[in-house]
Amino acid sequence: MRLKRIQPLYLVFPMSTLFFLMSTSFFPVLRVSGMQNHSYQHILSSGTVDYPHLPEPDGDYPPIKVWSNNSYWYKKISKNAPLHPNSAQMVNWLVNEDGHHGGYPNIQYKSWTNPIYDAYQDTPIYAVYNKDKSKYYDVRIPAGATPSQEADGNLIIIDWYGKKVWEFWQFNYEEGQYYAGAMYGYDLYSDGVVAEGVWTCGGSGTPDVATHIRPEEIEAGVINHPLGCALHSPKIHKRVYPPASTADGRSTDPYAIPEGARIQLDPNLDLDSLGLSRTAKIIAKCMQDYGMVVTQSGGSWHLYAEHTFTANWGPEVSGDIMSGLGDLVTSSYNPWRIVDYSVFGAAEKDFPSYP
């Protein structure tokens, strides 16, 4: 996830330690990449290429997390986690439902996804209004902040100083005023999950910033949170499956997957044997460890990466980079599975027999 601007080293460390900090033995621990979106990025890394472990920060520095340590958005799928009783039928629906053909998710990174901007103490504050010109909130908005150009007009601002994550739908600037069709502010360092029935900006009420693929994650070689995916049409909204607080699914198929469910790639697959690119392997590893949370209806089965407006993706990312996983689907084997809802602490009464 996008990180705070790094303080100059001489403000954080005494001069006597700077020579150590500049040594090659230090940089496998503190990874600093270039300036992006007016902020320096830093990621803790073991220095390996493929799947390094991300150690916890020492106290409050360096700050590498958007949510609290116990947030749902940092929870891995436990080893030998039980599957949903109807997992086989649900993933059969997944790979055969109209709009899902191919057996793998595409990646949205040029359209229908979020540019992500950082705001700090010196970022100007502007009022944001809704379409009837009543006021939503005052928000720090960086100069040049540009939403995706499709009808959804998505945009995210992480306000590190105000400790808010602002997500916008149909964000635009007209006649000297900022407007949004909808917006919601998540508290930075909260658990990132809103109460049942709370509408935010997406179909399921889940924060997009929690699940997007970010360029610094690909650079570091690890994604340490579940990914977000859309389905052609998730299960019709009759009840909510946390972390979803709402849902926009419409499918009446008894085995359609609901929003809030986690889809996992078979953790027993040897990713090195599949001929995946480095980036695809990093994403696939995340889908084994953390899975994909169904976050909304989206016309097809796809993952979300940060919009290239702010991520500046190169050839390492493409829409069909995960296509090699589709080759694994046969009449006798499906690499996808649905993790039982109880794995993440849901009370049995909240998740009745399905369908």
C-alpha cells in the first residue's frame, strides 16, 4: 500500500548512524524506491526477489500499513483452512458462468479502477459536493488529482496527515468546484471494515485501497493482503457476508458466489512449474496465501490494480497476465476454491447453510 513520505535521514537518525544506513547491509531491510505521486515509497523486504517475508516495523517507524495490525485486510488464509461445503459447485459456476470463461481473472489497470494519490499536511483542502450541490466533506486534494475516465470516475486519496482514506465515485471538477456521486472516508489505522448496511463507494462496502495491486508491491516481490475481484454477477443480495457491508450482486444461480467470499488459488500448486512471469507469480502467490475477496459486480471476472495514471505500469502488467492459470482448469481439476466463511471468525448463525 502507498506509504508516508520518508523524513530526511538526518531528521530521523543521528549523523553517526548515517554511514551504516547507507551501507549495502542495511538496504535489504529498508527498501526505498523512487518518487511517485509526490511521495517516496519504502517497503520492508528481506531482499529476495520472489516472496520475501515482510517483518513488522519497529514501533511507529517506518509506517508501512494503512490498517490496524489486527485488520481483516492483513489476515492470511490459514494452512489447511476448511473449504465451503459447496466449494466445488461454486468454482464450477465461477469458471463456466458467462463472463468468466477462460478460468482465470483478468486485471484492470487502465480503466475501471482507482488512481491513488497521497495527501500531506501542506496539501490544499477543498470542499467536495454531491450532485445536488450539498456539501459532502472538506478533503485534502493533491494538485492534478485525476479520476479514471470511465463512467465510474474512481479516485482514492490517502490523507496521511488527516488520517483518512477517501474513496470517490464519479469524482469530477466543474466550474471551480469538486463533485462526487458518492464518497466515503475510512479512518486510517482502523480495521478497514464498516458495519452491516453502511453504503460506501463500492458494491460491497469494502475499501478498494485494501485490495489493489500496487507497483511498490511488485517491486518488492510480495503482496501482503487479499486482492479484490469483481465477478460478472455475484449472488443476489439477500444477506451480507463480511467484510462486505452491502452487495450489488444479481445472480439467482444457487451456486453463485456472494460478495465478501474469499476465492483461493490451490495452495499446493507449484508456481515455479507453471511458466508464469515474475509479476504473475507474485500475484498467484498472493492468491494462494490471501486469496481474492469478491467486492462487486463488474461485467467479468477481474482483479484490480492501481490505475496506470498513478502507478505508471510498464510491460510487467497486462490484462491477461494470469492466463496461464486458466490452462489448469480441466474436467477433473479446478485450481480455485472457496474458503469457508468461518475461517475469518464468522459466527455460524451469520452464515447459514448454502445455498
